[in-house]
Amino acid sequence: MKTTLSQPEMIARWRLHRYHEPLRNDCSVTRTDGIDLDSIVVAEMEAWYFNLLDTAPPDLLVTADIATEVAMSRDPDGVARIPLPPGIRRVTEVVVSSWPCPAQIVTDPHSPTARRQRHKFTRAGSSSPVAIHCGGVLTLCSVPPRGRLTTLTVVRDPDPGSYPIDTRALDLI
């Protein structure tokens, strides 16, 4: 189930899964020294959460299809570019109407797969398309002249203090 947790709700879930809290609360202890455990918990929790957004399978994330919100420009060579709106953290799926399958998404512009897309003779074809996500621009290779963008599924950066998540991902803590 997809849900959005506030920071206090996420901290409570994090402590429950990670530190076996809440502890006994039938007694009270007051200290005036010590470390700020809440800051440590928040830093640890956010590092885990943002890593989850970057690496988890898309079905464990809250995604949005923004194909109707973006414009695609195409070169005569069949290379299309889509400037992405601000706040897009990750692209999880790209489909053009004439492709038989979703594109392989590459995020490292220096990888061998991305470098092969620079030349028309080594570029991927429509049967195994490649999309390169780098610097706020999504580059699609081998887009036919009549091809139109049908699906562009993304993960957005969350608002501060908000954690959109699928509840199944909480088991990964």
C-alpha cells in the first residue's frame, strides 16, 4: 500500500524496526547530558530512505507517470531529448509508442552503454532502446519519426519532512 509518512511517523517506524522501541514507559529518567539520539536516528533514517529511492525496485516506491507533462524534441538521427521538470530524482520506465519494450535506463554518461549511443552505427535500435538520464535531461535513442512518448514513470524528490513509500519497503529497514 502506498502511503506518505510524516517525519515523526517515519521516526517511530524506524525505531520500531531498528531499535525495538517503544521501550517500557512506566518509569521516568531525566538526564541533562548525553548525545542527541534523535539527530543520529534522523540522519541514519534519511540515508536509508534516499538510498531506497535511488536503488529499490520501482514497485516499492511511489512513482508518477509524467508523459503528458513533458515535451520531447527529436533530431533527424532519431535521438530525442526530454528536459525533465525540477525535482525528478529517478526515472524508472520510459516507453515510446513504437518500441516493443521499455528502454534500458542508464544514469552514468561515461558507461560503455551510454558512450555507444553517441554514434549512429553503435546506437541501440528500436528493438532494445536505451534512455540516458543525466543532468535533468532524458535522452532517448532510436525514436522513430512517428513515435510518441507513452510512458515516463519517475520518482520525485519528496517534500522536506515527508516520506512517500510503499509499506512493503518498511520491511527492508
